[in-house]
Amino acid sequence: MTLKDTIQHDLHTAMRERDQVRSATLRMALTAIQTASVAGTAAHELSDDEVLKVLAKEAKKRKESASAYADAGRPELADRENAELAILEAYLPAQLDDAELDAIAAAAADEVGATGMKQMGQVMKAAQAQVAGRADGGRVAAAVKKVLAAR
């Protein structure tokens, strides 16, 4: 069963249970997946990795929206965004902690043979390949900068 099939099954379950927030969130996720599958030159069925990228993008949107609502003094809207975020995170792989991320960044720097900040792009490319959606790009960049600054 693909990740998309799992989400569709969970949507049907949420609809039967009349869980409105979960139903709306899963519908939104399936819409984003469908939009991504028809984007570009040729429509194709997304792989699980591509579906994870779409879900990670949607989760990031929810984090940013919740932060914006909280800053604007709208806690009820921030709570809804956080509830949607929690639902989406259930489908994403576990996030790496800072120590694991630092170790991956150091290994990527060693692999590339980086000696300073000039090779940050190469190190980021190698680190992102190993992280594979288990950490936000900003966190990866911060870890890489920390490793490269120490060299």
C-alpha cells in the first residue's frame, strides 16, 4: 500500500468518524499530492518519496502559518494550524535531533573534502542527500555552517 493509498484510507476513516479537522487536513494533503502529480510536462503517479516531499512542504506551510497567527494575536487560528501540522507529521519520517544532524554535516564535509565556507553548496548537496526529508533545510544549513566554521 502506497503512502497516498494510506492517506486516502485514513481520510475515509476520519469521514466515518466525523473528525472534521482530520478530514479537512487529509483532503488538503491529497489535493496537494494530486496537484503535484499533474504539474510539469507529463502527469505521473508520485512515488512515496515525492509524496513525502509534498507532505513536508505542506507541514512547513502549517508551521509558518501557526507562527504568523500567534504573532498576530490569533491563538485560535494558530491552534488549528498546529492541529493540522500534527496530523501531517504523523505521515512524515521522524526528525533528526541536533547531534545526528551535526554528525551528518561533518560526514558530508569530510566526503567533499571541504576546508571552508566556499564549499558550502557541495556540502549541503551531500548532506541533503543523507538527510532525505528528516530535517528542515534551514536546520541542515545551520549544521553545515557550524561544521564549516570550525574548519
